[in-house]
Amino acid sequence: MPKKPGFSPEHAEPSVKLSARGVARLQGRHPWVYRSDVAEANDVPPGGLVRVLDLRGKFLGTALYSSSSQIAIRMISHGSVADLPALVAERIRAAIAYRKELVSNTDAYRIVFSEGDFLPGLIVDRYNDVLCLQILTQAMDATLVREAVLQTLREELQPAGIVERVDARIRELEQLPPLQSRQLWGEKSSTVFSMNDGVRFHYDGLEGQKTGAFLDQRENYAAAARYAHGEALDVFCYQGGFALHFSVNSAAHSALHPAAKCSSVIGVDSSRPALEMAEKNAALNGREMEWIEANAFDLLREYAAANRRYDTIVLDPPAFAKTKRDLEKALGGYKELNLRAMKMLRPGGILVTCSCSYHVGAADFFEVVADAARDAHKSFRVIENRGAAKDHPMLLNVPETSYLKCLILSVSN
Ligand code: SAH
């Protein structure tokens, strides 16, 4: 009979032995060990708890095992784990407590962020009274673990509904049976949420177009809104995150232009469904705004050629570098976008420029934006150098938890 995860390692004894390189990774406080660094795996069920040992058999801690992922080992504790569902419940409560301390002015935020909350493979987002769960690994998919997750979320947060968003590709990679996105608990799967002093958005967890928000940008919306002024262009606007903050957030006075708020905001995206939702979000906030469906590269080229000028421009493209191999091409893309935007800024203008590619490091991004400024023959002040919101915790020794870069720049001349 296959062993179930969650048993005490004293009773169930699956174990792995790591190569010296694998041990060094754990000593560096990184929770992942690749399959190539697993020297020996004994009797380990897919998704099971394993005792992690060095080559001599010295105990290093307890991990979640994946039989299919290149990341074979994800550490869950440097000690023994007697009861995985209980440990998961305890970590979820700790993650919720952390948000209570650090998150304010919003009813939408990430409650559990995988490694960042020491729960590898589990993501939970809150949109007001609806919770959205994502399960990314075999271990988190185990029935007893799922039950513990649901029960803890219900007890701690009393949601009106819990939905599961399924990424078919991830389930395939983890060799898990296919699943559809579905309601896990309660009736409610859509709602309205608000962030940063009341900018409101629709959320629909299951029907039609997925409307999950980029919650990692929440604090950056508020920061950018403090400097935004005049005529603004939100490029790669999705459902209007930055654009709506610029036109709705009346509490946010422009820090550099106290008299000015945005007089107009245009959102640009290539996805029609995203723009339709952006328009609905604008209506929800009592605003009418212009949304343009276009390829951002073509549009910026065209606007630059037509000598259009703006006071505030946001660039928040999708991850251009999905793998390390894409790095050069990705940098070329960032350079082009930033250069065009910089040329179009009026004196005193604000550029909010982002990258969510993990493979483009902060230093790479800084350099490519600086390169663009050189070619635009303009000097910029870095007003703020930002990352993801605090509900997306970053682990000091796990670079993969730090991926979002957001620079807020002002043109000095
Ligand atoms: N700024 C948004 C998130 C942007 S995500 C927010 O804060 O919510 C990236 C967006 O880029 C997606 O909405 C996607 O539809 C859009 N996109 C991707 N390629 C594009 C292109 N070439 N031109 C315009 N939009 C594009």
C-alpha cells in the first residue's frame, strides 16, 4: 500500500540522501534540492514526507518529495515532522498573523505565498470574502493536507466561498490527475474588493475571464499615485490597476505636484477581455476612462512618431524572460519600451517602470533602464526603488522569492 504523507517519520521511514552539493544548498538556507543532488531515495511515495540525510546518514531535516519535478526536495522543517497537516495549519495561521501586522487598507492580498511562508507549493489569495487557492506540488495536493488547508482558512477567515484555480500545465508537470478550476467550499466565487483607500475592482474566480489581480503591485499602485499627475498613460494596464489608482484615489495628492492630479488617464493592453474588465472597474468607481487595445510596442512607436507627450507613464509588461536563455531578448524589450516612454515624457514627468521577470535581476533591470535614459539624453532621479508588496514575502536566502522590480523615476531635465 502506498504510504500517505503526514505520518511520523519514526513510523514511516522514507528517506533521501543528498550529495555534498545538495547538503550545501540546505546549509545555505535554500529549501530546494534538485534531483541531480539526490544521491539515494528509499521507498519515497510521490508527495510524501521524507527524512533528509547526508551521505553518512546524518539527519538534516524533513522535506516534501516530488517524484516528477526537477526540484525533488522542498524542505519543510530542519527538525522532524510528526504531523504534516497540523504543521500546515500552524503555518497558515502564522501567515495570517503576519498579514494582520503588515497589511492595511485593503481587503485583497496574498495570504499564503508558497516558500515565502514556508509552505512550498501552496498559494492562497484573498479577495474580500472569496479565497482563491492554488496547489502547485504533489505534497500539497494530498487529501489530508487539502482538508487541513480548507479547515484552517474557514476557521480563521470565515470566507463566503473558496475556489481553486488550476493550472493544467503544473498538474501535468507534477504528474497529478487533471482537475478543473472549481468551487471548493461555500457558494460565492465572485465579489468586489477594494485596495488602498477604496479603489474598487471586480473579482470572478470561476466564470468567464479569470479576473485575479496582480496583488503584488498593490503597494506600488499607491506609491505611484503619489507622484502621478497631468496626462497619464498606463501601458500593459490589464484590468486597470495603476490607471484606476491615478484617477480614483483622491486621497493621494501628487507628492511632487501638490496641485495636480491626473487630468486624464489612458490604459493600453493587447487583451480585449482585460480591457472590458478595466472598463467595468472604472464604472464601479464612477469613472470614465479611455482604454486602447493595441500592441504596446507598436503603439509607443506610433505615439512617439506623432510627438505625443505625457506627464506620467507606467510600463508593466509581462515577464519577457521566462527562462535564463531569454535574457538577452528580454533586455532588448525592456530597453525599447523604456527608451520610447522616456522620450515621450514632459519635463518633470514620472516614469513607473516594472519587471516581473525573475531571470532579469534587479541589477540587470537598473542597468537597462539606465541605458535607455542615456539614449534618451535625459537625466532621471530614482524617487523610489520598490519590489512586491509585503504580503508576498521575500526570503533573504531564496532569490526566487524576489522577482518584481518597480522603479519610480522623475525626469530632471
Ligand atoms: N499593470 C497590470 C498588470 C500587467 S500584466 C496591473 O497592475 O494589473 C501584463 C499585461 O500585459 C497583461 O494584461 C497582458 O494582456 C498585456 N500584454 C502582453 N503583451 C502585450 C503587448 N505586446 N502589448 C500590450 N499588452 C500586452
